Amino acid sequence: MRSAGCRLPSLASSVEKEAYAKVAVASSRVMEAFIEYVVVMDGHVMASRNDKEIESIGSEIKRLSKELEATKREGKKDSEKIEALTEDWRRIHLENKALMTQMVAQKARIAVLEVERDWDIRRASRIARRAIATRYREILESLKDKWRSKKKEVSAEIQLQEVIANIDLLNELKDGGLTVDAELTRLKEMEGDCEDLIASAVMSDWSISELDLP
């Protein structure tokens, strides 16, 4: 091979020509070998590069596999937590449902008890009113009896005072020389009758403060 503008040497003899041909052939073979070497080396470089990429990819796959395994483990833990939480939710839901049922039953029971309480209060109120009315009727009857007895006592007392006045009057007349023995005897008898009547009509203090009121 020669560069552009390079002039071939003058080949005066056949020996020179043959030597030059040999050199040219050898030089061509060297170039081919060099080119083949370059191609081989380039192939090695590409192969080496591919090996490094493959190794890098393998490392990345291993890293991703580890992360995937860790993610799976975390996912399993999360799944177990979710199952536990779900079970807790079911249990709490059932407990709340049972509590709601109990609460409804308690409200119904309270409503029944309130109705029974109101009925008992009304019944007790009616009984108390009847008892109070009966007691007041008894007190009024007692007052009536006491009033009648008091009227008898007052009437007897008035009659007694009249008799005593008459007796005093007759005594004065007698002392004056009048004969009124018969009348005096009769009035004394009436006095005894009035005293007996008063004694039978006497009652204890009947003022309102002494009454047994409810």
C-alpha cells in the first residue's frame, strides 16, 4: 500500500520486482491481520461490555428480587394485620349489634315500667284522695256530734242559771215574809235536773287545735 502521491520505485530488475511483490503481499496480509485483530478486539470489547451489562442486570435483578421478597413479607404482615383488624371489626360489630339489641330491649322495658309507675301513682293518688275524703267526713261527723253536745251543754247551762236566778229571787221573797215554799221546792228539783243534764252533756275541749286532722 502507498499513500496518495507516493511514487513507486523504479524496478530495474526482476529480482527487485519480485521482492517488491513479496513486500506488498506481506504488507497486505499484515493489514488484513490487523483489521481482523481490530474486529476481534472490538468483539471482545463488546462482549466484555455485554458481560458487564449482564452482570449489572443480574445484580439489579437480585436486588429487585430481594426487594420483592421483602415486599412480599411486608405484604404478608400487612395482610395478617388486615385480617386481625377485620376480625376485630367483626367482633366489635357483633358486640355493638348485641348492645343495640339490649338497648332497645331496655328502652322497651323502661317504657313499660314508666307506664306501670304512672298507673301506680294514679292509683295511689286515687286511694289517698279517697282516704282523705273519708277522714274528713269522719272529722265532720265528729264535729257535728261535738257541736250537738256543746249545744246541749250551753242550753243546760242557761237553764241552770235561770233556775239559780229564780231560786235567789224566791229566797229573797221568802226572806221578805212571802210564802213560796212550794215554788221553791219545785225550782230546787229543776236545779238538780239541770245539773244532771249538764253533767251528761259535758265534753272535753273541742277546739280545732285538738282535732285529729290528717
